[in-house]
Amino acid sequence: MPVYEYEHTESSQCPLGDPFEWRQPMSAPRLTACPTCGRPVKRVVSLVAVSTPKTDSDLKSLGFTKLVRRDKGVYENVTATGGESRIWEVSKPETMPHLHKKIGD
Ligand SMILES: [Zn+2]
């Protein structure tokens, strides 16, 4: 679940702090009142909200390439897309990930 950042729209002595982070499903409506003190809150855009993708499929859908070392000179491209070799052997240039295609667009 993503973490969103909220802040109270009026000064408060809320124990959650200001701003505070709140974890909720992406489908959930945004908070309008603080879950702790009940005062009005608004969501603020923060780096937390666009936190680093965690799963390989997240990375893949965002166009990242993730290589996992499997052996000396052998990497598995766990985000391989169609046409890419899943295994990159350093000694075989044709198996190298197609980075130029991803960077180019
Ligand atoms: Zn509060």
C-alpha cells in the first residue's frame, strides 16, 4: 500500500505530527479529517507518495532494467521485456539488455 503525506489545515497539537504519513490503499478516498484528532487535513504531494517501486514488475512497467548477479559475469535481467535475453552473459554482447531502446524514448 502506498504511503501518503497529509498535513492539518489548521494548527494542531496532534500526536501524529505535521505533516504525517498515512498508509492507505490506492483505491481508498483521501482523508479529509485526521484519523487521530479529527481536525481537517489535506493531502500534500511528497516524495513519499512516489516512493521507489518495490517489485520487479513495478520496475519493468516503469521502464527500469534490473540485473541480478547469478554467477561470475552472468546476470539475470529480471525485468526483461519481449526480445530481450533473460540472461546476460558479459562475454556474449548479444545477450546484453536493450538499454539503448529504453533510454532512447
Ligand atoms: Zn491530527
